[in-house]
Amino acid sequence: MINIFRHWKPKGKMYSIRCNQCGTGFISSFNLEAPICGRCMQKVKSLDSTIDNEKTCSKCGNRGVIYGKVMCHSCYFGFQKNVDKKRP
């Protein structure tokens, strides 16, 4: 059986980076100034046009909830947990 990954090597430099939002590590071929992982990027993309600014969050009281929900995006996705847990 031939292993196709045995001889595969990335071209150029590879950078080990930590996400600014959640702190998980990932590998990129670009040296990013403000790195964000794919998981957090999907969260940000899903929030683009789904905010209802007339309602207030049931958990924190901030204005602007996700359309069809009763919580703001930071409470719904748990972003406030990442702010409370400061990593050294």
C-alpha cells in the first residue's frame, strides 16, 4: 500500500498560530496579524445579517439579539466565557 502523505511536504513556511477569539492553536501558511481559527470565523460569518436591534438579551440585558432568539450573540455562542478565562 502506498502512503501518499509520506513524501508530502508543505511549500514555503508554516506558522503555528493561536486564535485571538478562543485561544486554540492552528497552522497557517500566512503569518497573520490578527489570527482567527476556522470555527470562530464560521461563528462570525453566521452573525452578519441576523441581528435584531430592537430586542434586549434575556441573559445580559444588552440590545441586539440574534433574529428569532432571545440572547445576544456573545451569550448564545459563549464568547463571554472566553473573556472571563484569561490565558497567560
